Amino acid sequence: MKAAPAHPPANLSFVTDALTELTARLNDTVEQLRAGGLDPEAALTLIEECARLASEASSQVDGRARAALEPLPDLPGQLPLPAG
């Protein structure tokens, strides 16, 4: 897994502190696995933690993507903008 760039791309404005923290925790866990020296039970625990962190991050990104795509409600007195 590659380390996050020092300056994230400008088009990732939806990335929050929570996602940044999850990414850091996931990277730390991966480094522990790569370092070796873990007994099988400890390695399995870390692998499960990686899966949990990845699932949590995915869920946050999915929620933000859905919110960004969801149309705003029609407000009283507002006319739609003409297309084109």
C-alpha cells in the first residue's frame, strides 16, 4: 500500500479528518503486518482490523458520494434554472 501524498490532490475536497485518520490507522496496521514477527493469532487480529478500517472508510466515502449526488429539495418559490 502506498503512503498518502504529502499534499492531497485538490479534487479530493470530500476527504475529512476522519477519513485521514482511518487511512493513517490502516497504514500503521499494514506496516505492523509487513514488519513480520507476529504470531498467527496476532496477524489474524491485525488483518481483521484492516478489514474493519477499510469497511469504515468505504462507508464514509459512499455516504459522502451519495450526499453529493442527491438533488437538493425544491424550495417554495424557486423556479428551476433553464437547461443549457
